[in-house]
Amino acid sequence: MKQTTIYLSLVAGLFFAACSGNSSSQQGNKPIVSEKMEASEQTSAGSQAAHPGKAVYDKYCLVCHQADGSGVPGMYPPLTPNEWIADKDKMIHVALNGQSGEIEVNGETYNNLMPPHDYLSDQELADVISYVRSNFGNDLEAVTKEEVAAARK
């Protein structure tokens, strides 16, 4: 019993030590990213203006689809070149309405829920879809807020 108490105290102490000084208010509610990645973004930010869809991606998409768009094998599909990303109308539909049920992307099956993002403005959706379609190895046409508005109806 005494060993269990000591063990739990040790684990709790490590947990609190790891969390101290990292409150979300101090980080400005931004996603957790590695220092190497932040340094890379700062370097590239100096050479070109950030895409307007990147902030939306970082807030709503990054956790599942990852910073490099690679997704999570077996859970969340990649946003690297594939038939879903290439189909502009499908991208708009999925971003607005979400996705459930099995889908196949690049030969791998995924069966996880993507919630709808219809609460985002037409401009935010156009920006984030355009960001995906122009990053992660994609070089595709941008989406306009008018195309999103038309799909929303």
C-alpha cells in the first residue's frame, strides 16, 4: 500500500511539474507545436506572407490532419495529393457538412468522424480549403467565398 502511495505521488508530481508554467492563457490558446517547427515557420514567414487559410487550418484541422498534412494512419486521412483534395466541390462539401462512414484515400480505409465546419464564414472556409489545395504537395486552384456560399445553399 505504501509503495502505491509513493508511486502515485511521484506520478502526480511529475505531471504537475510538466504542466507548470504552460497554461493556455500564457500560450494564447495556440496549438502545441515543436520549437523546430515554430522556427521553420518563422523562417518561411520572413520570406513570404502567411496564407490566410493557415490560421484557420492551425485552429480547426491541424490536430487531426497534422502540421504537414500527413493525417494519422488508420484514423484521419492525409491532405497530401489525392482524389478528395483534387475535387474542389467535394472539398467544399466535406468542409461544410463533415464526413462520416468509410472512405478510401490513397488505398487506405478511414472510418472516423469529421465534424461539419458550417459555423465558419464563407471566407474562412474558402481560405482553409485553398490553403490545403496549395500546400502539402498540392498545387491546385483556389476556392472562392462565392463557391462556398453557393454550396451552402
